[in-house]
Amino acid sequence: MSLHVLCISWGTAGNLGPVLTAARQMDRAGHRPRIMADPAMRAEVEAAGFPFIGWRRAPTGIDADPADFSDLADWLRKTMFGPAGAYAADTLDEIRRLPTDAVLSIDLLIGCALAAEAADLPHAILSPHISIRPLPGMPPAASGLTPPRNAEERATVDAATDAIVSAMEQGRPALNAARRAFGLTPVASAFAHFERAERVLLAISRAFDFDTEALPANYRYIGPLLDEPGWSRGAPAAWSGVRRSRILVAGSTGAQNQTDLLGRVARALGTVDAETVVTTGPNVGAKDLAAPDTIHVVAAASHDALMAEADLVVCQGGHGTVSRALLHGVPLLVIPLARDQADNAARIALRGAGLRLPVGASEAEIAASARRLLAEPGFRKAARVLGTAVRADLDAAGLVREIEAMAAAYRGAAARGGDRLWA
């Protein structure tokens, strides 16, 4: 049976990429996805051949995805809870406009989860990073912590978990107000949409993630969703014919106040005996970096093409960039700024596939870490081992299978008048 699936992205191109990859996988399987996202994403979506729907009430641009992450509770209020009703209204309009058999939405879009529930449709949450909902025995998202080894570390992890739960719970009154407006009962947890969804699809490799004591029944690891964006595939950038050590600096696609960091990295790598290419992403101008003349700075390029011959990737730690580097067996130097970047850095460092530096690292520290990563073969070996495991999860391509199973179980449970969750 061909399914009409409403696929919903949020924020920057970094989140659109996994949604587009998911849509391509569903399209190849004979289903009919359409994509709802920020109006700025229209060209990318339509170039991929999918129907596009833009937000009308919900926030867009920097209003939807604030660059300031210093106050987690305030950031969550602005992105998830405050606009939940607007996202829900736009999503319900689209559900009613065209046939819709299922909804797939990015995990931060709590209003879209609300809309799917109000419309009585099966809903899958897509998390292109580690779980935002704390999982038993695992350090919480945005903490950058590793699994505890003693009582002191356990206390630190517990405190970080309490902090993210507290930040989320501050948004629950706004969430419940939105639920009442759409005729739904209030919830007792700000994480309720994770609990009520038919599927929570973690678009990461289980081999990359830390182990949890108990994975919730509706959670599935489906491997990374890594199709390159169309705007980067044809961009001109290539290594020179002279074979030296090669370093790719991959700037984030999102607006995260990263100009200073990228400039510091470029200047540091100008002192390293290597050929270096910097891709700034759409939110940083090449002229703003004051990079040495020896550094090749471009807005965008194919990371797959560059990583195929790279010896080191330096990045902020977005999951897509980290996973892509591992698939090419390239070690990483990760300098996280915000969101899940510190969590990815912690996983890379713990597994020996790279090094992690604080955001305030000096040029000397960055250069020294780069030289070490280029000189010590153990990092590349570890990256290749981890990359092989990530590749196996990617090749398993579980997303379509889970969407189909979710929809079938939902129809079956509805026919029986029974519980539809987690089949």
C-alpha cells in the first residue's frame, strides 16, 4: 500500500537534509512523501522533486532557530513550547488539505506531534541526533558527558539530567495550553510526545551511541540519513595535485555565532604543514575569517568528495558531519559550540576516533591537536572501525520498514478498537 506521508522539518538545512533523505527512501519504496518546512527551504525541496509546503503561522528563520543557546530553558521556550500552537495549526491545515496516512516530524516540533494526535494519525518522531528525552543510564543531551564510571561522575550525570528535565518542564504549561486549544487533554510530562508517538526514530548508528539500560518500546535506531544537500554537491572545491596531509574544516549549516571559531581554526591550521580547505556554510562569509592565504575558503563543497581524500576533519560536531567523516574513516577534531555537538564530541573522543577541544581553545592548542591527529595512526584506525559499524547501520535502511510497520499496526489496532501505540 502506498502511503501519503507528511514529512516535517524545522530550522536549518542541517535538519532538512535528514528529512529529504527520509523522503527519498520512502519515494523509492513507492510511497508519496511531501515536505513541510521553512519557506527558505523551498528551492532545495523542489529541486529534490517533492511537493513543498511552507509555514504560515509558525516562526521561520532565526525566530524559529535562535542562535543564542546560553539559556536552555529560554531556547526551548522559543523553539518548542511557545510556538507549539502555531506549528499545530499549520500542520492540521496541511493534513486536512491532502490525504495523509502518517506524519514524520523532527523531534523539536512538539506542535506537529500535537497535530498528528489531534488528527488521529500515526506519528513518527525523527531525531537526527542522540535522544533529547533522557534515557536510563545514558548522559543526557546537550551535556557533553560520557557514561559515569564512579559515584562522583554518576552525580554529575544525574545533575545534568535534572537540568534538562527542569528546562523542558518549564515549557509544559504552554504545551498544555496548546493541547487544550486543540481539544486534547493535558499531559503530565514535557516529554509526553516522545512517549505517545508510535515511533521515535533515532537517525544515528547504535554503534556510535552510548549504551542505555533500557530503550523505550517505541524507539528504533535506523542509522544516519546522510544524502548531501543539492546546494553543496556541485560546488567547486578539490584538493590540489600535490599530495600532502589534507584537512577539511566543515563549518555548520546553522547560525551559531561560529565566525570567531572558524577564523581561529583557519589561522591555527595555517601553521600546520597540510593543505586545508574550509567550507564556511551559508551563515559565515569567507572574508570574515581573515584566513591565511594558504587556506582555501569556500562557502560550500561536496564533503563526500573532500573526505574521500582527507586525513583530518575539523568541525563543530554536528551529527551529519561527524557520521560522514567516520564513514570515510577520517579522524576528527571536534570543537563544539552548542546543541548536540558536545555529545558527539564525547562519543568520538571516548572511542579514540578523534580529539575534543573546548570552544575557547587557542590557535596553538588547535594546531597542536591537528598535528597529533595527523601523526598518530591510531586515530584513523579507530575512525575506520567505528565507521564500518556506522556503515552497517546505514545500509540496513530501517526507516521505511518502521514507517510501514507503524502505519500497518495503526490500521490494525484502529480496526480492532485497541491500543495503537508501539506495535
